[in-house]
Amino acid sequence: MKFYLISLGCPKNLTDSEDFCARLAAKGHKMVFTPQGADIIIINTCGFLSSALKEARENIKTALELKQNGIVKKVAVTGCMVERLKDEVKKEFPALDLVFSVAQQQRIEEIINGRAQLITPIQNDLHIPRYKMTLTLPHTAYLKAADGCNNRCAYCAIPAIRGPYRSKPEEEVVAEARLMTQNGVKELSLIAQDTTSYGQDLYGKPRLERLLKKLVKIKDLQRIRIMYAYPHRVSRELADIMAAEEKIFPYLDIPLQHISDNILKAMNRRCGAGVIKKVLDMLKKTVPNIALRTNFITGFPGETQKDFNELKKFVKDYQFDNIGIFEYHRELGTPAYDMPGQIPAAVKKQRARELAQAQSRVVDKLNKALVGQTIEVISDTPSRGRTYKDAPDIDGALIFSRPVRAGRIFKAKIIKAKGYRRTAEV
């Protein structure tokens, strides 16, 4: 059978797509890259935000039109939208052939052959893939160490969608990383809903640092990037390992969401402004030239102008290399949905715009300081790549002064910078 994949949402969702595509390929099914050549379209949906649900619905409608026109025979849907809306997906789209849970993706071949229609709860154990396929560029990949979340932030539906926090055993994570490097991967981005909780469920305490010490010993693995670190669990030991190990990029993705104590408490975040600033100061002091990425939410219920001004000042003062800015959206089923003090849409949008402008000035300043420096970069194509400060797909771009071989990690001199685009002399 020939299948065409649509994978929506975050890198964590993409790793699920990689796992079940690898299973199908191992059984002799062929992945094709246009729906016109497929027997079945498989859509792995995102359901984190209302905007993601809208995108998923649009893709389902398009796929069903292709089926109606006889271009494909079947349409299957899985992923976070299925977990979030359960049977509603099938009721909304009765023409769907298959709707199956993330928990049943290991039975993907049985499902697409039409012998199963499975919507079941997320399992407490995390399934370990027997096969591996990457759907990223050949030299870079995501390595998911855990799934689910126990943090229960007031705005977030992930615990209800993905279930409780579940870590893969250390030996399985290392084996998966080794397999990817044997297939040519040089840069691994370590991901989970919360990487800094890695191992808590299996070993009684977090063991991210121990996992990193094992990963850096893999011979062909050149660089590791750490994503989705929860601020109050970022330890001095983690910072020391990042500083000492050349294979670990001096880069940390540490979603903060806000800096006002009032808003952090309302969000049910586990630490306040004082702890956040202490952790950031420790990282900057311990890890030379560390690049920090974070996310912020504007317009959370109850956010006053004073709270927002505090956030804007924080962005100016701490000078993050990259930030994601999201206007708060009410998500049904989350505690924040019914909170008093909901902010008007126009105010949320204006605050997001102001925060983006503040960050733009920060980026201009950071990039101006980069010009003339020689730093480590990675080439994604012969003409474009990233600095060590940039995660694949989400951060800034780098233009090379002359073509280079894709997949190289090397030192280059930054000769020009504007916004998130830099030019490097090879």
C-alpha cells in the first residue's frame, strides 16, 4: 500500500509520525510525497490550541475531497486532535475511514488495512519503536525521551491529550540515538513535554544529566540540543555538563510563559520570577555564550498593564536569542477557560505586537554584536544553515557566502546580520 503523510504540530508529534511511518516501511508499504500517488492519506493532527484544531479540520476536509474525487481510497486520522475530541472527530467527519489513537499507533499496519477502529485511552507505558525513520533533513533529528506531562499548567490541555509523564528507559533512548547516528544524523534535538523531568517516573528522580553523559559517548553523534526545559528543574549540574561537553550545544530552550508573579501563580507554574531570574543568571554565568530560547503568553486572564510592562522590561533586560510569542486562547477543559478577567482580543493582539517589537530590538542588538565573530554553524542546504543559537525549523536562518556541503558542522565568520537572518563567510 502507498501512503501519504500529513504531520501537523510540534516536533514531539513529528516523532510519532516517524515511528509509525517506519513501521509501515518495514512491512513493505511505500511512503509517497504527493497525495495523487497514494492509496491512503494519514493525517497526524495537533490539538494543543484552537488554531491547531482549525488547521487539522482544514487538512481533513481537503483529504476527504481527494477521496471523494477518487484520487485516494482511504483517509485515516490520528494524533492529538483525536485524543482531545475522541469520538467527535468521527461524528464530524463521517466519511473518514479510520480514526485511531496515539496509544494504538504501534498497530498502524492492522489499522490501515481496515481491521481496526481504535480510540482508546493513552497507556501508562511509553511504547518504544522497533524501527526508525526520520522525516527531517538527513543530518538533524528529534529524539523524544519522554511523552505526556504532569505539570498541569492552567492554560494547557496537554496532560489531558497526551496523558501522564512517561520516560523511555535510558538504554532505549541511547539505542535510538545510536541508530539515528548510524543513519547519518549529526545533530540531535532532545525533546519531551518537559525534558528536565526525564526519568522521574522510572528512577524516582530526574536523570537528564545522567542521560546526557551517556549520549555524548556515542561516537558519531556530533551535537545535542536540549529543548523544553522546565525552569525550576534546570540544575547547576545540567549547566556544568553543558559547559564541559563540546557535543552539547550551548543552547537551551526554556519556556517561561511570563515573569509577573501574579500571572505565573494564576498559570499554576511551579516557580516565580525570583527563581526564574536566578536560574537564568546561573546559566549565563556557567555556560559561556549560551543561547536561550523561550516562549511567552500575552493576555492571560487577569493580566494587567503592570504585569505586561513587567514582562516587556524582562524581555529587554534578559535579551533572549529567540522567543515565541503567543496570544492567550481559551482552551475548553483547561482551568484558565473559566477564569475571571478574560482579556479582550484586541488587547492581547496589541500586547503580542509590542512584545515582538521589544524582542526585535533585542535581536538587532545581539546580531550587531555577532558581526565579525567566528562561531559554530551547521549547514542545512548548500546555501543556508543555522548558527548554534538556532534550533531547526523554529529559529533564525544563516546564508553562506559560498556553497558548502549540507550537514557540515563548522566554524564560520558572521559578516552581516539583519533581523533573524545572518550571512556567514565560509
